[in-house]
Amino acid sequence: MNTTLFKTEPAAIKAWAEKRMIYLELTDGRILGFPADRFRILSLASENQLKAVKIEVDGYALRWEELDEDLTVSGIIAGQFQLPLPRLAA
């Protein structure tokens, strides 16, 4: 018997910002968080601008209208950030 399995990428069902962190709740039950400062445009945004995140494209993208910034959920899950983590003071 030939059975084809279809693997679907998890999508976001909820997104929010707290203390310069962006959080996503995914359809598979995971909750992910990442620092806004890992992306150029988000790193310059105010806390209120970060909180204006919206889920778009059936849960596969995040959008900040005022900032004209879009991020893919798959890119976030894969850790495809634009900026490195800041170095911690020794």
C-alpha cells in the first residue's frame, strides 16, 4: 500500500510583543519567542510599534503595518535572523 504523508508547516495562531520580545503561538502547540533586536527594522521600533504585530497570510507571516515590516513564520522557526545576538559584557 502506497501512502503519501503530507507535512505541513506550523502556522501562527497568536502573536504578541512584551518587553522587546516577539512571541508566537503555533498550530502545533509550541510557543516561540525571539528578540525584536534580531531584525533591523524591529530593532528601531518603539514598544508600542512592536505590539501592533498582526498575523497575515493564514498564519504564515507577521506584519507590522506602521513599520512596513513582514516576517515569515517559517523563517522565524528556522532562526533566520538579520542581526547577531548582542555580545554580553564579561
